[in-house]
Amino acid sequence: MIDQNFGWRSLRYKLVLASVLVEVAMLSVLVWNSTRLTEDHLVNQTDYRIQEMVPLLNTSVAGPLFQEDLATLNELLKRVQNDHGLSYVAVSDINRKLIALRGTPHSTDTTNASLRSQLDARGTLPTFSRTFPIELGGQQIGYFSFELDTRFIAKALREVRQQGIIIAIIEVILSIGLLMAIGAGLTRKLQALASAVSNLPDKIEKLPSTGQAKDEIGYLTLAFNNMADQVHAREADRDTAIAELADREQHLALTLDSIGDGVIATDITGRVVNMNPVAETLTGRMKSEAVGLPLTESLTLINAFTRTSVANPVLRVLQHGKIVGLANHTILIARNGAEYHIADSAAPIRGQDGKLHGVILVFRDITKEYQSQQALAANEQRMRLYREQTPLGVIEWKPDTKVVDWNPAAAQIFGYSKLEALDRTISELVVPTNLIQQYHDLTNDLLSNKGSQRCVTENQNKHGELLACEWYNTVLTDADGEIISIVSIIQDITEQQKTEEILRRSQKMEVVGQLSGGIAHDFNNQLGIIIGYLDFLDHLHKTEGEPKQWVGIATKAALHCRDLTRQLLAFSRSRPKEGASIDVNATLEDMKSIITRSITPAIELKYRLAPDLWMAVTDPHDLQDAILNLVINAKDAMSGSGTLNIETKTTVLDQDFEAENPGSKAGDYIMLSISDTGSGMSKETLDHAFEPFFTTKEEGKGTGLGLSMVYGFVKRYGGYLKVYSEVDMGTTIHIYLPRQDISSSLTGPPGVLNGPMPTGSETVLIVEDEPNLLNLAQQHLSELGYTTYTANNTKEALDILGDHPEIALLFTDVVMPGGMNGYELAQKATANHPDLKVLLTSGFTSDTIPEGGLEKFGANLLTKPYRKQDLAQHLRRALN
């Protein structure tokens, strides 16, 4: 039972206190009003006295002041001070100079303020000062100042307050006694009611009652007894409901805590009211911390791409009353800074009446799923970009060979767009008709895991053009090993094969050329000995007879061999460049009659020469030989009838041409084309056409060196040669000769000296590593009148030059043993002997062509094998 001894907090005391406070307030107002009325009466009375006193004082003081009668003024001031109760009086002149005074001032001048305002401002006013002008005859002559003692006002007000307070205290004491008596009777019944109510809900008992209400307390008693009956009836229902509610709450709590997703519930203001452990883990905030806080403080959401805040889903649900979901690129930032990609939805919580009570937010961590999706999307994008941007064709086809994917590169290779290729078979798109069966065999082998994943096949494009393609095939299977589709990666290697073929031919020709040049060089040395001693034999047999005829026949055969070796050297490009500025059109016009005689009348000759043709850099004799060789080959290919077209034009080869044609160089060229309508050449024949001694003519009708010489001639002068030929259609050969540099001043090659064999008396040093050639050259020069010294190596030659300053000319072979060739020997010798002349001789192998400033010595070069006449002329020309 609750203690009902409330002491001063009892309702009885509170009623008494309230009544006393009201009574005190009313008495206070009465005392204050009485004091105020008394104050008004005293203030008005004082103001009236001042108003009456001022005119009297002005009349009394004006005369003595004007006469400056100080004695009279002092007497008047004394009488005024005593009569009117003034604490201070004073008179001053017009300049406020003090003339006479009585007393001491205690306050500032308050002339312009009313007595009430001063009294209200200060509460009590001991003195009140005023200053008035003193006038005489309407003219101001000074000032009169005084202080009024107002303590009588304060005393009267104090007495009034004391009397009022005494009366109020008596009235309050009487009221307290009366109210205490009334309150005791009232609270006694209320305490009984309170005692009964205090037993709720454990125990409730009815109050004693007659069954009728005589007053309000009686009515309250009846109402309480009625309530007690109802409470007893409902207690049983309440206990049952509480037990059921506890069971439901426990079940809901277990369910919420067992959910694998984060769950947060809010009220209608968006404040958290509940959350499960998963939500605690993801947000990093305990339920006890989050409950009562706005959701935005517990759940920080940003956009994964822009890193900007995401609108609160709960607020959106509260605004629209509908289920709201977040985008799949939403990030939850936990309290510790950890980031989770989440998927969530927010739904309204409604009662049975449909009224909105809050929002339930369900979210889950999809970070791994998101990362996997992003990686998958990135891989898919890379694969798509690869398929679209790779230069390799990508085709996916089903086991029935129908196309299901076709990338842009495949469209570029085969000419079919993706739309045209889909649902069509590989065979009808890219396989030539004559290879259908072979294609089916390859496909069957591939699908049965017997075939190779890589193959090179001949295909055709949309326009029927044949292509060489390299295929890389991958069979895609499912988990059960069943074939889903085949992915093929295709590279068009048509141009690559052409380039490789051209490069292979070029490398083969280079090797053959080097071999031919080396053989020709060594053969030239031996031919030089043979021809030289045959000339000696011819000189010994001065009379005609069989020995002289035998020598002549042998000499003719040896000279023919020399011509063959020169053709081999021309093919190997080992001959020196003796280029000149040549007008190809003029050369063709000069050769027109020769060309006409070289072909049959049944062959029609057509010239198409470009006007304003650039000048070419080449050797005119080599150019004429090349043209005649090609004309003769064309005549033989046409079997006596047909058309021979000879054409010239200027052309510019660009970087693309250079890339597609190994061995060519970009630049300005004169193109000479010779075309025939003959039998043409097969691919196999074309592969060997420029090899030395290769010929398709009957035995005895060709040496096989004609095209080899043309090839060597073109390469030697930095040109390029391209052949187009089809069986039964004819052959076209394009010769590209480099354009003459407009800044150069090339002239024709130096001519050969003719006339009688020249002689001399100078001293000549002969350097040759072949002993027989060395002896032969010494005999020739001795017969021509020269003094000679010989050396078989460069070191010996330098020693002889140092010992014999009279030597006028160095005659040396280019290819020498000991690490120093003829060019280097000439350079070192002329450095020590500036006046020394040089004549070189060589079989012209490619490794002896001068470089690095040694080209000047190549101007005087005698080709092996040489005859005595050639040696005499070149020697004399060098000395002169």
C-alpha cells in the first residue's frame, strides 16, 4: 500500500496554499494601490507649493539682485529657506556666477524634469533641485536655484505600506485556519479512494457506499466500484493476451534475427525502430545505437559510378507509399569505412486500416556478385571489342556449318555482311565449288576430333576472287562433351604468300647471283691467262697457216667464254655502276629499226611513249641489251605472230607499293613496259625465269642468261622488275628505272680509246695475287715500253712504293689477300704519294664495290679478262 502521508504536498495543503497565494496577491494589489494614491496626493501638493513659491521668490529677489544688495539677498534667502523647508537656495547672475547661497547642494539640477518622473526613477527622492530665471521689467537678470527636501513623502509612503501589510497578514492567518478545516473533510474521502486505487492492478476492492451519490465524491465512489467490477472481468482476458503477445514477439524476433538479409524498420518519421544482426554487421552500428536515429545517420548510400549520395529509399516510400528498389550499382558505406554493393527494397508498413505506420527496408550484400557481374561484363565487352576490332576474321558456326556469328573482319575478308552471312553454311559462302568435298572432309574430321585445329585453305570471296586463308578452329563443348559450336579465326594470307614468294625468289636470286659472281670472277682470272698467252702465240705465228688458225679459233672460244662470264657478272650485279643520264624514249626510237628486224613481219609492234618523260639513270648499252633480250623472248613466245607493245610512263612508287613488293623502294621512276600476246608462263616457270641458264627453249636455241642479265641490270642501277604472266594470255614485264636527280649532272660514260696501241716509258707497279696473271701483265707492259715492279700482296706493294718514288702508276687487282683490298691500297698509297696514278682491275665481285669515299678510284677500272690492247688504252688514259 502506498503511504498516504503526503505532508505539505497533501491536496489539503495545496488547496490552502493556492487560496493563500490568491489572497496575498489580492492584498498586495490593494496595498500597492493605496501607496500609489498617497504618493500622487503628496506629489501634487508639492508641485502646487513650488508653483506658488516661484513667483513670490522672483518678486522678492529681483530688486536686491539688480541693486547688488548682498546683505538683503542673504537675509531673503535665509527667510525663504526656513519658511519653505528648502535645504539649499542660491542666486546667480545672468552668466550663472554665484552671488549668494544658503546650504549645500546634494543633487544635480532637475529643472526640466517633473517631480514624479524623478521619484519613479529613483524610488526615493531625498532632495529635488530646480533653477528658475529672475526677471525684472520683462528682462532676465539672473537665476534662482533651490533644493526641496522630499523625505516627508518617503516617510508618508512607508507608513501606508506598513499598515497595509499588517492588515494583510491578519487576513491570511484567518483564511488559513478556515481553509484547513474545510480541506480536512474533503481529503478524508479522497484518501479512501486513493487507497483503493493504489492497490491496482494487484488488488482492487470496492469502497463503502450507500448506493446513492449525495455529492461529487459519492458519485466518484460509485464510478470507482463500477470500474472495479470491469477490471476484474478484464484481468483474465489481459493475462491471456499478454501471453499470446509475448509468444508472437519472441517468434518475430527470432524470425527477424534469422533472416540472411539486412532488415531495418522505421517509423513514419524515418527514424529507426528495429534492425537485425545482419543490418548491424553491414552498417557497423549496433541496434541500441541506431534506434531512435534518422535512417540517414545509420545507412549511408552512394552511387558506385559517380560516388554521389543516393536518395533515401525510406523517404521515397513515405512520400509515395509504394515499394521502392535501389539500382544495382548502389554502395553502402559502413561506419568503419567498409563498402558493400547492395541490392535492396523498401516497402510501407500499413495497419489493417491501411494507415501508414512506417517502412521496412530489406537489403543484402551483393559485393561478390557485383564484382563477378562487372568482371563478366568487362570480359564480354573485351570479347565484343576483340571480335569487332581484331583484323582477324571471327566466324562461329554450328555443327551443321550454319553461321551464327560473323565479325567485321570476316565481312572485310569475304565481302559478305553479317546479315548476309547469318544462317548460311560455310561452304556456300567461302568454299570454291571444286573444293566442296575437301571442305566436308576437313569439317567431319574436325567434329570427330580427328582433324587439325589449324589449316591453310583456298577460299573465295563474295566476288568469286580466290583467297589463301589460314584457319584456327576451336570446338566449343558443354559440360557433357556435346558440341555447341565451332569458332574459327581466319587470317587472309593471300598478300602474305605473295610477299613471301617474292622474297623467296629475291633471296634465291641473290644466292644464285653471289654464286655466279664468285665463279665468274675466278673463271675470269684463268680466262685472262688463256687469252693473254693466246695473243702471244698469235703474235709469234705471223704467217698464215694451221697453227695461226688454231690460235684464232681458241682465242674466239675464249672471248665467247669471257662474254658468258660478263653476263653472269651482270646477273650477280657485280659490275660497277657506269650510269649516265638517259632519255629512254630516245633510246627506244633509236632502236626501233633494230627491234623491227628482230621480230617477224607477222608481229605488230606498237609504241606508246609518254611525252615529257623523266630522264633515267642507267647505262645505255645495258639498257639496249635488256630491251633486245626482252624483245627476242617476246618474239619466241608468240610463235611468229601477235602484238608487241612497248610503253613508257612516269610513275611514283609509294610506301604501300614498297611494303607489298619486297626489294622495291619508294620514289620517282620511269616505267618501261614490254608486253606480248604469246604463250605466257606458268607459276612454276615464273619461279625460275630469272635463274642463270634456265630456259624453256629447245636445246641450242638459248643460253638461259637473257632474263638473268636483265634482272642483274635492273637491280644494279637501283631499279625494280615486276612480271605479270598468264598461260595462253601473254606476258608483261615492267622495268622501273630510277629518275635522275635534278641536281645531278650525269653525262655519258667515258668512251674507249681507239686507234693504234699506245705505249709509254713510265714506271708502273703491278700488284696481283695470281702469279700467272702477274707475269702476263709484266710482259705486256714491258713490250709497251714501261718499266715495271711487281708485288703479289699489298704489304709488299707499300714497301716497294716507299723504296721507289719514281713509280708513276699503281696497277692493282681489287681482290687481294691479307685484309686490304685494291681500293684500300690505292687510298693508302695516294695518301703517301699524292702524284701517284691508279688503275684498278677486277672480276667485279659484289664485295669489292667501293664504299666510304673510295668510289673515286672506280673511275679507272679495267675489267677482267683483258687483252693487251685494253690494258694499253686504259693505262695510257690513267697516266694522261
